[in-house]
Amino acid sequence: MNNFKFYESDIKHARKQLPPDVKNYSKEAVRRYILESLIDTHLVAVNAREAGFDKRPEMVNRLRRLEDQILYRSYIDEQISEILSEKLLRRHYQIYLDTNSATEEIRARHILLQTREQAKEIIRQLNEGKIFADLAKTFSTGPSGKKGGDLGYFTSERMVPSFSEAALAIPVGSFTVEPVKTQFGWHVIKVEDKRVLKPKSFDKIKTKLREKIITDLINTVVSKLRKSAEIKIFDNKKNKSSDDPD
């Protein structure tokens, strides 16, 4: 028709736009589907140009926006390819290690009460062999009461200091011998487990590091361009006349 040629790079680019479930089909089937789709699209587009669709005002604007999007993506991809390397990822991983040292996590239950006397009574019942979770469900005024007082795993920073200090001092499997006071009330705490939370390995966090680097790069590029550009945004509502339709 017009000696137009498609290349393997066209097929590879189109393959990236397909949904993940294409992996259920053979590579040859997918390749054939993409090629047929490219051919059909091109033939219709050629016919549309011959009919003058690309000259219509509304199409000119749409084509310009599509061109902007393609140029944006191509420019950003080239910027990324120039700076994104294994060395840079390793450097960011080291920063992650420096700011995420190994920390201790505690798994605990607690029973929140209004008075010290009530908390002492709970401790007395625990010493008699009552089950902590059952007492929490019956007497705790905190939201975790219905779960037997289970708080899950937490680091000391997530809790108020007096609560964390008490929990850290309790051996695994034991509970507080004295009630613990916080601004929320009086607590009886039982520690069920302690573990050291280590920083994630490079392979596990590599994807997130890559995403952050790319996001930071895009923000830097766009911010620099915005500073050098004069941008005016007009409010259509203010510019509407009273005769304009809504």
C-alpha cells in the first residue's frame, strides 16, 4: 500500500503494553497477534489521514497531546538509562542499611483498665492461673480487648515510652508484676515473643529502590523545567460569560 515496514522493535514495544496474562499464550501466538494488530491499525490510520481526519481541529489537539506523552516517556526513559545502574542501586541500598539498623520487635498482649486497683486484681487472677486472653476479652477497655488483648508485633517506637519500657523488661511468656501507667489508663502486659527485625536484603528491596530513584529523577527533571518556564493557569469558571452553557 505504502511500503511501510514494521520492525522487531515495534513488536517488542507493543508487547510491553499487553496485560500480564499474555504469558499464558505462546510467544509466537502473541507475536502474531501483535503484528496483525499493528498492520490493522496502520491501514485504518492511513485511510483516516487520506480522509483528512488528522487535519480536524479536535484531532490536531489530541495528536499533539499524544505526541507530548510519547516524548515525555522517551525523554524520561533516556534520563533513567543514563543514571540508573547497579552501582547507584547499591549506593542507595547502603543508605537504607545506614538508616535501618536491626531492631527488636515485641509481640505482646495487654489489658487496659481504668484504675490501678482493677489492674492489681487482674494480676492476682493471672497468678491464680486465669488465661490472659480470656481476661482481656472480659475486662479490657482497649480496642484490642476483643482479640484477647493481642497487639501483634511492634517496635518500641510505636508505643508510648512507659509501655515500651515495661514490655522490653518482661521475659517472654511472663506478664507485669505491677500495673503500668500511661495516659490511656492502667495496663497489664504479657510478652509472647521477641525477635530481631533485620534490614531487608538487596534483592528483596531492589525493586523499591529502583522505583524511588526513578520517582526522584522525574521530580527533579520536572521541577527544574517548571522553574525555568513561565506557567499561567486560567480559571474557566471566571472566564465564562453568563450566556455560556453549563
